[in-house]
Amino acid sequence: NAGVMQNPRHLVRRRGQEARLRCSPMKGHSHVYWYRQLPEEGLKFMVYLQKENIIDESGMPKERFSAEFPKEGPSILRIQQVVRGDSAAYFCASSSPGYGYTFGSGTRLTVV
Amino acid sequence: GNSVTQMEGPVTLSEEAFLTINCTYTATGYPSLFWYVQYPGEGLQLLLKATKADDKGSNKGFEATYRKETTSFHLEKGSVQVSDSAVYFCALSDRNGGSQGNLIFGKGTKLSVKP
């Protein structure tokens, strides 16, 4: 049973480009969470999704960031027009009712 | 709002030393409490958890007791090993059992264990 799969592991983007981060939850998990970890900081909640629904996006920046979890396929975190301050590790976690989180290994985004 | 405060690192210990990493929280209601560990270049792994007052979570020689009266969840290990070197995060969930809803993390404490 594969864990939470995130790809790519490392992503380099120039300022102004778009970044797409993918997360495939564990088999049977219907809830996906995205967190951002800035250097020397803890993880900050960004968004919580269920299939085809955004449940809580209170941690998402208002502009340039979006997330989806379609009926088929992985969850996508999309960052448009990246800036240097977006450089961070982005972690995805999945869960199902009654069970705790499982985290992926993260995508490390570097904006140059 | 809910928050987690944990002792700042880095913490450097010799092998077989006793470890304590302090964690206190602020929350309304009855949160669940967690310790996660992050090894270099990897994601977070759940180390242990407690879902109600006076519960003790334990795993791999690590322990933490949910103390509601002091709003604390300190992590302890009696004898650390080099392989315990990692960053440790205290976290809370305001949803019962922690299965849904977002987690609120402390800033993390980096532990280095020297042989």
C-alpha cells in the first residue's frame, strides 16, 4: 500500500512562472490537506479538500494560489506567477474518517 | 485562537542522554495532541499522540503525557541515540481524534545526538 505520493520532489521555477504540485493520497483516503513549510518554520495549514470540494481554504493566500482535488487523479496545488517568497517545502497529507494523517515526502520549490 | 509553543532549538545531546522537549498549547475545547518527527529531506511521520487529558502517548522509547492543567505535552526519552537526530514538531488538532480538520504546528525543535 503506497503512502502519500508527491511529485516532483524538487521543483525549480523562475520568477513569474507557474508551479504545479501534485499529490496522490493513500488508497482509500478521501481527504487531502496541503501545508507549507518555510525555512526554519513549522508547517502552516493552507487548504483542506475532499473529492471535488474545497472544505477549508483559510490558510491559502488570496492571490496566485489555488488547489483542486478532482474526481479522478491527484490533488493539484497551483501557484501562478511565482515569487521568491514562495520558495518553501509543500507537504500534502491525506486521511479518511476515523484515521489520522499520513504525510507525503513533500515538494521543495525553489524560485530563482 | 489555537496555538502551539515549543522550545527552540537546536538541542545537542550525547548518546544515551535524557531528552525533554517542552510543548505547551492554547486551545478552546479538548484538542488532540501530537508529536511528529521529520528526518532530513523527508516528510513528517507521526511519532505519538494523545486524544484526551492524562493520556500518555508512547512510541520507540518516546513518551508524552497530555496535561490539561498545565496545557502541556512535553516529549521525553530516557536514552537518545544518534538515529534520533531529527526535527520534532508538536501539534494539535481541534477535531476529536485528529482525523479531520487542520493541524496547528509548533515551529519545530532540531535535535542533534552526538556519538
